[in-house]
Amino acid sequence: MRTTRPVSYAENGMVATAHYLATGAALDVLKEGGTAVDAAICAAATMSVVLPHMIGIGGDAFWMIHDAKSNTLSSLNGSGTCGQNISLDDYKGLDAIPHRGPRAAITVPGAVDSWGLAHARFGTMPLSRLLAPAIRYAREGVAVTQDVSRWISDDADVFRQDPGSAGIFLKNGAAYQPGERLQQPALGDTLEGIAKNGTRHFYEHTAHSIVNYLKSQGGLLTLDDFHQYRAKWVQPISTTYRGFQAFQVPPPSQGIAGLMILNFLNGIDLSGLDENSPEYYNAMIQAIKWAFNKRDQYLTDPEFSDIPVEQLLDPALANAERAEWLADTKRTHENRPGGSDTTFISIADKYGNAVGLVQSLYFDFGACVTDPVSGVLMQNRGSFFSLQPDHPNVLKAGKQSASTLMSGMLFKDGKPYMVYGTQGGEVQPQTQTSVATRVVDFGLNVQEAIDAPRVLYGRSWGDTSNKLLLESAAPEATFDALREQGHPVEAAQWPFPRMGTAQAIRLPGPWSPFFEGGADPRGEGIALGF
């Protein structure tokens, strides 16, 4: 299998993140005896500084946490809510909510409160230790990477419309160049306040400057919106696949779509096939279309609308409709394009604990609105709300939007087998399935599974219709066969960043005495253990 780097092996713990500095910081926590949750908080805080276009404390988070001591699996919903003063009337005459600026239906950031819940139940180290690397990097600065520089350049015009963002992310009015130092001292002070006073400090104290700034720019969030917000523990959802149990976070996460794709594939015999065969990709493409069709009929905040989760995850549903979808390769599902900038953190410790944490600002740099006093860049997840009153994801005060974020975990014989996830909006259920099937069905290690060519069905911002992309590392014969079957597949360079930046860890078991980690060459991450 063609790979860009060797798989990582270790005996005492493993960290895989989308940025090398975050991996290093979290690994230090594990070496000092911290838990996987401790290390995940450290990684998330660090990336909020060093990878500001993908993750920030002004965004949302979903967690999947396996606790070895109690042998329990828990999920955390750290998705923010729509402000109480925001309604459809605020967007009269518009077809959609603006996805940039203070009127992007900016929702309450949920990530920081989710850190607090996870830490209270499963953390052992003080927050002052876990946030120390992030505070240092914010104050002293970090080198701007090529990826961050490119995204700042792409969003420079939007930054110029927001004084707070322009003052932090532009240098003399222009984008930072690779290798230049980016400092965020205000964000460092905010992180120090959280480290000293706890995560609720963000909602009780930092919120004042955020709300004041948003109000000055025409935003609608209030102090009460922050004071009332709470992340919450939720029950994971699951299905079975080839003898494994696959878990995801429940709605409003789109994790249900990932499980439905596995249900569809579970009825197709992939044994004996090559991992780059046209038969495999055809099955993947049709499974994705089918699952997205179901997802978009229902996905929203379950406290505002009934979602038939049990029915959607019943294998009988996939069994009844699989043949029809496999027979019609020209059948499409036009989806609404979503944001793609997110990051996934995969960590497993020597105690047997495992964590999958996905955190996001939704779009690159979220709403491109930054409070200069706190240094907090706000997400734009609320721009995904619909303005159509009969749509399941219609905008409503106090509501969580349907979310692209998802965190995957596979179990084997009642124990965690693999923690896996990715950045990438619509890409997430597709890439997660690619990684899982390459490991389960084709016997690849996690790095090989991450590097393997991926298919991408859907529509991103700027696209006028759905596209079907396959990375060029797949055989030319596979492209030819897919086109003969009716798939309008286009070649994308390999590795192609739009396919997501995945991280995965396979835990020790009868298959191996070692942790096995992989990180995506499509990003700037690395997997390291000790």
C-alpha cells in the first residue's frame, strides 16, 4: 500500500492530532501520567492557538470517551445554541443566513463547557497544566505554517471587515507569510483565566467582552445566552459492522449518517476485493447517497423535532432499499454545502482509556468575527440553520443546529478497538467510513487506511452542483469502470486536502500488543506515542 509515512507504534499511549505541536503537547501530558481526557483538553487548547482556522474556543465540540475503570462509553454534546434574541424575522427577505460577519446567527460557543464536564469526570491534572502550552504559544507566538498562511490570505478581505480579526490575523493589513510569528496575547490571557478559574469563567466573565463586541458590530447574542448554556452528556448511538460495534455521537451530530453508510455496506460482500476496486468504490458511493438522503430529511436538534433514530439505524431499512440504490448509479442527492474546517483528536492512554474529540469553528476562521479584548474568534455554525419554516433544521431561539461534527469509535468484543475521525464537513462520514472499511475489510493498518485514495460525493462552497471526486492514486482502470457504470467521477490530486484530515488509533489487543497511530498527509498532523 502506498503511504507517505510509516505507521506509529507505541506501548504506553498514543496521540494523533492535526498539528504537530498539539500532538507533542498532549504526548507530554500522557508521559506525566495524565489521562486521555487530560491530553485531549491540552491538544484542543493548543490547536485553538496554532491552528486558528480549524478550531477555537469560540466553537463547538463533540466527545466520545471510553473509561477503562468502569468499562463505559460516554458521549458529550458541546454544541452551542442559537441566541434567545435571534429569530426568522431578523432575516426577512434573505434566502439564507449570511455565513460571515456578526449576522451569521452566531451561536454560543459550546467547546469550553464540554472541556469542563469531561475534566470533572475523567481528568486528573489541573487545567493550569493542561492549558499551559496553549497559553505560552498564544503569548510568545508560533510560526505560521503554509496552510494557515494560505487560509488567512483567502479570508483577508473578510477579516478587513472586522476590526478584531484584522488586528490579530493580518500583519500591516496583509496575510502572515509562512515562517512569520503569529502572537495572540489576548487569547493567552483568556486561556489563563480559564486555567485559574475553571471553564465556567468563560461563560460568566469572558462573555462580557464577547457580547459587548458583538453588540457593537450588530450581533445578537446576550449575556444570558452565555450564562444559561450547558454542554450535556448524551447516550452514544451504534450499529454493528462485520462483527464490530460502531459508535457515534447522536443528533444533532451527523454521526448517524456514518452508521447508516456502514449498515448499507454491511449487506455487500467486500471479501476478496481489492481496496481500490471499482466494486468497492461503487458500493461506497451509493451508500453515501442513500445515507445523505435519509440524513437530510431529519437531522436537527432532537429537543425540537422527533428524529426516528432507531428506525434509521435498523438494518432492515438498508436491507429493504439497498438493491434499488445499487441499481441506479445515476440517482443523486443534492445536498446543501456545509463548512469544512474542523479538527479531530484521537488519544489512548496506558490506563486503557480512549478519547475521540472533534472540535470546530465550522468554516475556516468561523464567522471571521473576533473579540479583540478576549481574542476569541467566533464560530458560524448557526449559518447552517434553514430559513424555511417547514425545514427540520429551521432557525429557532435556544436551538442547536444540525452539525457536521462526528466522532467515531469501533469496539471489538466489548472493548475499544479503534478511535477515528476527520475534519471536513460533508466529508466526515465518507472519510470515516473509508478508514474503517480499509482496516476492517482489507486489513490495512491505520496509516495505510488514512493514506488510501478516497472518494468524495457532495457539494462544497463554490460548487453549483454535486461532484464526485476520486483521488488520482486509484488505478486508472477503476476510473474507467466507474464511468462505465454511470458515475461522473473526476480525478483529484492525491493527497487531496478536501478529502479531510483524518486521525486514528488502533488499541492493543489479540491483534497486536501495541498502540497503532496514524495521521493524515492531507494536513499538518502527526501520530506519536511512547
